[in-house]
Amino acid sequence: NNSNLKYGARLINTVLGDNSTISCCEVLHSLIFPGHEQHHNNSFLVAAVLKGQTNIAAGATLGSNHNSRTNDNEIQAGRGFWPGLCSSVKHSCRFASFTLLSKADYPVEMDIKLPFSLVNNNTHTNELEVMPAFWWLYNMYALARNSWKYQSRDKRKRKHQHIEFDTYAPDSMEEVIAGRKLLEIWTAKAAIQEQGKRLEDYDYKALRELGKTLLQDKNAIKALEIFGEDMEKSRRKVRILKVYEAYHAYGDMLIYYAIRNVLSYLKEHPQDNFSTMVEALKEDRREKSWNNLGGQLMMTRDLDQLREDIKNGSLASWDDIHHRYDEIWEKYTIDKLRHAYLSLCYLLEVDSISKEQWQDLLNKAIDIQEYVCQQVYISRKKDYENIYRRNTYRNEEEMIASVGLLEDNSFIKQVREETALFKQEIENLSQRL
């Protein structure tokens, strides 16, 4: 459905999702969710599950179709996976959502647990480098454009498959929460070892508390070398870069995700206010486990019930199963909103958010939206300021005639308009507290 195979593409034993294009390459034994782009010459010869909004760059080689002992395992990647130009990845690997691999030969298996990361194989220092929240910190133009791009390209004639296009959704945000915990622990371990103390004297809770405290002060961790654990099948170090910036970026992403969902809900329910919304969202715990089924997100407990009903015969046909998918999708908006609200409670370490805290969060959300708007402009501006990009033009006038003025960029204009609207909606919401 709105998917294409072009220019000699070979697709063997593979399911390709909607809104996807594969050209000039070979893909074997894979389950590929909607919004997949794979052009030019590359190969995808290992079994894979790619969970949508993925882009395989030219020259990338993922896996092999055999080795000396047995069949290969597989690669699993969350939404937004992007192996860079000429990158070579071995099986078995697992990647969190929106992982970007820089151009490199990755010699062993990886488990990249930090979402929105840039991964680099530094052969000079013989280290794997991971920069969490890279997209948020340094390429906001691409990140902000992501959701809009996939929605605008959804030209399906029959939209039977429900798809979550939003970058900030329960799957990626749960990875953000887990990523913050890992950064706390790894920061604490680095500080303890730097001080010559025994790691054995600290339990999990103590490590997290120490890491959380250290990550409130950039100078406190400035001199620390922070390394990740269980991210690569090798004895070399996995260096985590920009830990302080990434930790707080993850926090901002959670706030941004939550407030946007609250705004959307209250726009659609003008009869509700802050108190009635919070009452409707109360639940003992946040649902931490979400599944991506062909682009549709659902809670694990809903998936478990679906499986059980298939086994016991309650769902006896494909029509019955698809109807259940529809029912789960109908309640997804409120499920996501509840998850967003409880994610904020987790971030603030409270059971319920007061009106005063809400007002502070709304003010913070405005700051974050303005940051998003500024970074969209700044990250795109780099292309105009790069003197090497200018070398292919006779003069600036010719360049502008070719690529247009930065200020005329339609997406930058769109984000600025969205920012103004967002601020107005926040003001209106403040009056409903």
C-alpha cells in the first residue's frame, strides 16, 4: 500500500510495510514496518525487524547471509534507525529508537540502549563512542521534520493499518526513561572509581541517587570518563559522550512529549479542565512495556490479551483480530495521554502533579518549544554557512537561486508558526487550571 520496488531491487522472504521504497538493493528474510527508505546500492542480508521510519544509506552492509558455523541471528531496530553511508553492521544487534550509525565498520555485536544516539567506531582510540540525544542536541531540523515528513508521505488509498508517526511516543519515551537511569548509574560508577572507592558498597538505588545528584552540576562530572556497559560484545571501552547535556535533553523530551499530549487532549475536550483530566488519568503505575506491531503501538497487556484470545478461540478469524486492533487503536490516544502524564509524575518524583507544578511545566514547555524552533533554524543554517558547500557555486547569488533563502525554508516557517500557536495554546491552558 503506497510501497515501491524500483531499479532491480531484490526482496526475498520479506514483508515490506506501507509507505516504503526499496531501490537497487537486496533484502532478505526481514520484517520491515511502514516508512522504510532504502535506495542506491546496499545490502541487507541478515534477518531483521525494523520498526518503521528507517533509512538505509548508500553502501551500508547489514549482516551476512551465512557464517562458518550456523545461520545468522538477526538485527532488531526501533523506529528511526539510520545506518550511515558505507556502514557495516554485524549480527546480532539491537538498537534503540532513532539510532544513527556514523560511517564505520562495526566489528562485533552491539546493544545500543540509548535512544536518539549517534554511534561511532573510533578506530584511533579503539573505543565505541555513543552520544545520547544527539538528534535533539545537534540535528533538530531532521528530528522535528521526521513526524511531519512521514505523515505527509502517507498516500495510502486504504488506511487499514494504524501507524504512530509521532517521534515522541510511548515506545521512544520509555527508552528515554530507561536511558536516564543508565546515565545516572554509569555516572555514579565513574565518580566512585575516580575517588578510589569500592563499587560493591553501593546498591542500585544508591548508585542512581548519586548519579542523579552529580548530573545536576555540569562541573561535577566535567572531568569524569563515563563508560557504558553491556553495549558491545568486546573488551574495549564504550565511551558515553555529552552525558550532562544528554541527561537533561532526555528530561526536556519527556516534558515536551507530555505537554503536547495534554494540549491535544484538552483541545478535543473543551469541557474538561486540569482537575477533571488528572482525575481521568489516575492509575497506580505507568505502563512501561509497549509493543510496535507493524507501526501500531499498544501496551503489552493488550497484546498479551490478544494472544490469549487467539489461543482460546475468542478471536477466530483475521477479521476478528483486525477488529481487536481497531479497538486498541481507538483507546490509544487516552493510553498515550495517561502514559505521558505518569511519565511527568516519574520525572518530578510525585504521585500527582499540583496546579503549581503544572504551571511551572507549562512555562518550561514554552522554553522547550522555543529551543526546538531555534535549533531547527540553527541546524539548517549550518548548511548555508559551510564554505565548502559554497565552492560548487560561482557566487552567493547562484547558490541562493539554486537552494533558496534560508528564511524562505517552508519547514522553518512552519515550525515558527507552530511555536506561536503552541505558546497561545499554553496561555489558554493556563487559564483552565
